[in-house]
Amino acid sequence: MAAGGARGGPRSRGADPVERGLLTSLVGNAALCALKVAGGVFSGSLALLADGTDSALNVVSASVALLSRRESRKPPDVEHRYGHELFEVYGALIVLLLMVATFSFIAFTIFDRLTHGYAERVDPVGIPFALASLALNLLLSARLGALGSESQAAKAESRHLAFDVVEGSLSLAGVALGSLVSSLYDALAASALLAAAAVLVAKMLRELKAFVTAESPPEEVVRELERALASVRGVRGVHSLRVRQAGSKLFADVHLEVDGGLTVEEAHRICDEAEREVRRRLGDVDVVIHVEPEGHG
């Protein structure tokens, strides 16, 4: 006998704070791109131009994150019977690929500048552009960071924006030293940006691996789920518990042992109570329960 967790109706399509945050990121990054590219063109700063190229990427990645967030909120359907939560992971992977492509272009630009010569200094007019873009980056990163725990797509985007704060600081340093000392510092700042980008990409890959390979959630989550099931009256044993995470949602299946003399209706009541207790303690968990007589396991 098996009892499946209730799917529930479609989620509320009302205002979603994560979507609002991602939309803010999209608009803000468009403004950042304009600021940085203009500053790079006027000053001749390689760091600012590279920074502006990355902000253009951010506009695309924020759009991908927003679309994947909306897709993930759809209820299960015929083609996606387990729901659409993994669309957020898919969106995060697209963002990651775009980051790798953009940083590869930046690396080529730095190499080209260093091998084909560069101006003695960059124009100090780029400094106010770098300052303004850094301030805006800080505001956007704080906004998305507060929403990261609610969405994998928002988390990926907030990490990207947090990196942009580091990127903006490096750009500011490169423009300032490039205008006061030598434009070589401007190229070095862009090179430091690439090293930081490599660390960020590696970290994002490690985190996404858990979702792509259906890893179990942290051990304390699994133990709490076991305790929730065992606490239900009528449950004589819990075993063969398997838990995986898809996006922000948990999926679990488990065998519950009950008194072998119970009727089907009584056993079903225990399953319903177990599902309610799991959701009460852990939130949105899709749990499938297999019932068997005590001692069978």
C-alpha cells in the first residue's frame, strides 16, 4: 500500500518578492552597464570596459533567472509530474555558462591589450563613473542577497552581484592607479578580476552539483524528517527513508511499519497524519509513504 503526499493547488500567482528582486536586478544592471561602458569609453579604462561587459551579461542572466523563477512556480502537470522546481537550477546553470563565456572574452581582451601596447595612463574621468557604479552594485547585491535563501536562481544572481561589488572595487582601483601612475595597473585590475571569477564559478559549480545529482539534504534535515514520522501515533517503525532536494523543495519516500491488524482506512489515516506532521516541521515536502505490517521491514 502506498500513500502519496497531496500536491495542493497552484501556488499563488500574486506578487512574489523574489521576482521583484530579480526584476530590480535586471533594471539596475542595465543602468550599471551604461555607467561602466560610458566610463570605459571616455577614460580608455580596460577594467571599466570589462566591468561593463559583465554588467551586460548580468542583464541577460537576470532575465534568465526571472523566467526560470516564474517557470518553477507552476504546479505539476502531465509533462512534469514532480513539479517545475528544477527549472531554477536549470536557470542557474545557464547563468554560470554565460559567466564563463563572458570572462573568457575579458581574458582575451586583456591579452590583446598587453601584447599590442597600451596608453601610458587612463583618463581620470573614469573615476566618478567607477564610484557611481560601485555604489549601485552594493544596493543591488544587498537586495538580492536577502532573497537568496528562497530561490536557487535568486541565489545564483545574488552571488553574481556580490562578485560585481568586488569587480567594481577592482575597477575603481584600476582606474585610479591607471590615471595616477600607469595604465598597466588598469590591466592588472582586470586580471585580478578574472582570478576572482574563477573562484566564484568553482563555488557555484559545487553548489549546483548537489541539485543536479539529487544529493540528500543536510543530515540534520533527514533526522528531523525521521523524528517527525516516528512521532505520529500508530507508527511502529521507520525505515528505507530516501530524501532528495529539487530547487527549494524536498522529495522523500519512506516505509512506515504499523500494526498488522489495522484496516486500510486506519493505516491511511496514519499516513495522512504523518504527511501533515512532516510539513508542519519542514515546510513544503512531497512525501510518498509505503505502509507495511510491523516487523516486515
